[in-house]
Amino acid sequence: MLHATWKIGGLVCVLAVLTGADWRQFRGTDTSSVASNEVLPTSWNDKENIAWKAKLPGRGLSGPIVVGDRVYITASSGHHQDRLHVLSFDAASGKQVWERQFWATGRTMCHNKMAVATPQPASDGQRIFAFYSSNDLACLDLDGNLLWFRGLTYDFPNASNSLGMSSSPVVVGDTVIAQVESDSESFAIGLDVTTGLQRWKVDRPKMSNWTSPVIMFGKTSADDVVVLQSGKGLAAFHPRTGATAWTFDEGASTIPSTGVSGEYLLVPSNGLTALKVDSTSKNPQKLWNESKLGPGTPSPVVVEGNVYILNKAGVLTCAAVADGKTLWQQRVNAKGGLCATPVVGGGHLYVFNEEGGSTVVKLGGEKGEIVGSSELGEQILATPAIANGAIYVRSHGNLIKIAGK
């Protein structure tokens, strides 16, 4: 299983300052899309609230992550997008700290709208795990030193599709988990964060799938589970061993991913299905299903007992997690379409459309109030990150920091 595994030198452990404000993987450190204790601007333009822009060397739908005082992002370049990049930027100034490049070892074919750098990187606070559509997984320390590299195509040569792979990895404890699913070969794999060695592998339904895992944290780390979604439904695994915790077999979308908040899961299944997971039972409790609440491409977001769904027409719907009752609806700026999942900070929900427009909705009242609308004028397909009073947005060519003075 180690045909494409290289251990580079000794492990360099860099202790990250755990401020609690990091945004370490797709949809945040806890995969909820929510950063509660943040004060963020609600509008911006070229003269106000844009702290900096940093040019990127290639394309990507992978959003940024934030660890300590640095921002990390991936990109892919070249005619065949077979040049893989990992970049680090100083969060305060936007100055590039380092860049590392690799050649892709797997297939780089993908849809014109996508890129090989579509999966969002992840971090455990000491390492960066950069994953790509080519099924290459690079592990670097926070200073850019390569610790190990796995070319998963060497071990699983049929795991690919013609549109490109997009599932982002997650880190739970000392295991990094990658979900690799296609019509020909599908699996999920758990790797040791320090060595890249395989801890476990489970077979997954053979069908193309672009969803990403979510994490449900238990009362202790032994109760944590990582939840994988596919067209067949959900399956929860213990991250250290890969043992199955429970399953939900009523089907699910293969594009928007499940929303998570505490013991609740909001699943894009037959519209939207709410599950409550009790750690004492073997299977989740189905609370309700509402066919009219099906999301478009963006994943649902759960905040303080409500779930927020964006449909293909650009309508934002707020519904109660308890019973699925629609509480209010607002139309947002959906010019060009909606790809990025909304993020929430400081009681505001931030929606970015594909042409660089944004809508900011104040949450918490009887009806969501649109309090901001701005234009960046650049294509935005990636889900943003929120950390330390700033929103980090990845456009077609730039990494952009939005922050108040």
C-alpha cells in the first residue's frame, strides 16, 4: 500500500497557537460553516474593508484554511493542470510566506468549471493535508516542509471520473480521512497523520460523488464519528478504526453535503431530512423530511436551532430544525449561479455568487434581514473561511481578505 508513500526526513512538529479562531478544513474546524464569536464587515469595495489581495499561480475551487497567523490554500496549473501548488500567506499582510509544488501522479481530467485543486486542504494545527482531484495527498508542516506524500492512484487505479473529484479531507484526532468515490472504484481511507500509513480502508458505493465528510463530536473522543454521504445515504465511522457506527439508507444527494450541529444532521435526502443522533442508539432518529427544502449546490448550514438552505433559484429559506417548518424566505443575489456554501459569523450569513457578488443576511429575527450587498467582480466558486475578524475568499485568480479597520 506504500507504492507512492515517501517519508521525508524527520517529523518537524510545529506547535500551533490554539486560539479557537482557526478555520482548519472545509466549512470550518468543526465542519459546521459557523464562526460564532466574530465581528465582520457587512459590505466592502475597492476602497473599504478589503485588507489585501494576493495573486494565485493557478486555478482552484478549494477554499482557504487558517491556522494561527497564516492562511493556506491550494492551486493547480499547467495545460493539463498537473502541477499542484500549496501556498502559505501571512494573514496580517497578505505576503506569501512559502510555496511548494508537486507533479500530479493520478488523472487530472475534470470539467472545465472545476480544477484539480478542488478539494479544500485540512489541518490538525501542526500539519497541512493538501488533497487534489488527482487523488494525490501531500502532508507538509506549517513551514512547508514535506513530511509525506501519497499518490492514491498507485494503490487504487480506477478511482476517478471524467468530471473531477472534489471531496475534501477531514482530520479527527491523529487520523486524516479521505473520501474517494467513483463509478469504477469507491473507498474511504484513514491515514496516520504522522506517517501517511493506512490505518483502515472501507469500501463505498460505486457511484460518482462530490460530497465531503462531516464530523460529529461526542462527549469524549471515543464517541467522535465521521459521517460520509453518498447516493445511497449516510454511514458513520469511528475515525481511528474505520468501524461502522451507524447507517442511514434512504438515499442522499451527491453534490451538497450534510449540515451538522451538535447531535443534529440536516441531510440533502429526498429534499431535506433531519436526523438526531443519540450516542446510546445504533441508528439515527429521523425527525422529519421536507421535499420543498432541497438545496442546490451549496450545503445547508445549521445555526442555533434553524437550518438555512439555498436553492438553485437563489432563494434562502430558514426552517426550524425541530419540525422542518419554514420560518422565512429571502431572495439573494444569485447572479451567475451559486456554488460556494454560505458561512456564518457574528450572527450574519454570507452568500457569495459565482460572479463575485455577495449578500449578507442578519440572522436571529422573525425574518432574515439583508444588511449588505457588495461586488468583487471576480469569479467565486470556493467556500470562504472566517477567522480572527476576517473573511478569506478565493476568487478565480486571487486570495482576498475582507476585514474592517
